[in-house]
Amino acid sequence: MAEKSTKSFILRVDADTMNAIEAWAADEFRSTNGQLQWIITEALRKAKRLPKKKNKNDE
């Protein structure tokens, strides 16, 4: 199985937004970073912007 590579970057977020993200993350038992990744992935999925997943049979 191929491992996903990650890329780090700095994100500036105002305090009120960050507080809301942290509270949401705590409610969902996620880290703040995990919550941000989930939010971004969900937005990309809904916008149909995620790359198509390779089918295991295609390899």
C-alpha cells in the first residue's frame, strides 16, 4: 500500500474562527489539525475537486 505524503504550511486564522474550530474538533474527538484536514477534505469532496481514487483492480 502506498503511503500518503503530507505537506506542511502555515495558516493564519483569526482567534474567533480558531476557537470555533478547536471547539468543533473537541466535540468530534479530533485534533485541531485533524479537524482542519476533515473540513478541507469535505469541502473538496462536495465540490467534486478530489482526484479520483485508483481502483485496486487497475494496478
